[in-house]
Amino acid sequence: MVLSHEHLLKFPLYEDRHVPGLLVQLGEHIIFPASRTNLDFIIENQYKPLLRPIKELDINNLKQDLPENIKKELAVANQNNSCQSMTAATKKALAKHLFDIDGLIDAGLALPYNFEWKKDIEFFWSA
């Protein structure tokens, strides 16, 4: 499997003005923001995006009044370290916050990275 546009377009890019936007590692100490203008270059060279591992998902940090079905999905994902059983809406919300929803880290196509949580965590589930 190789990194493709389909993998990366699920995440917010630099020009989306979403913090954090997708970052890629160009070299050992070089991290660069991904944008629509450099996406082809990133894919062509198979530069690895930096993503949050699912195991870092802490349900306790999220808004407490989540719908029960989403709480169950997150608990299963946390336990299995996988997003396979999640709905598209839940995966979209996780991708918005740069969680590895497709197992790219395990496949060797992405690198784990510890991003800081947004201060407005109550908007985690807003589209």
C-alpha cells in the first residue's frame, strides 16, 4: 500500500485555517505543513504525515454530553486501537483532529505525533 490523495484529503490542510493542519515529515528534523498546492509533491515522494495514534484518544477529555452511540464507538476504538467499526461522521470528527483513522501509522505510511489539544474542546464534534 502507498500513500494516496484519498488518505490525506480526509484531514484538514494548512490553508483550511484549522489548527492543527496536517503536517508531513520531509527529513529527520524537517516538518512541513501540507496544503493543496504541495499535496502532489507529498504523494509523489511518499512523505509521511504526522498523525495522532488512536490509542491517544482520551474520552475523558471530550465533551461529556456526547450521544451514547458515539461514546460506544469511541470506547470500542480505544479498546481495539482501531476505527473500523465507527460511522463516517465519527471518523470525520476524528480526522478533523488528525487522528489516524485508517491505520496509516501501523501500515508505515504515517508517523505518530503528539499534538496539543485545542482549547475549545467543546467544539470537537462540530462539523
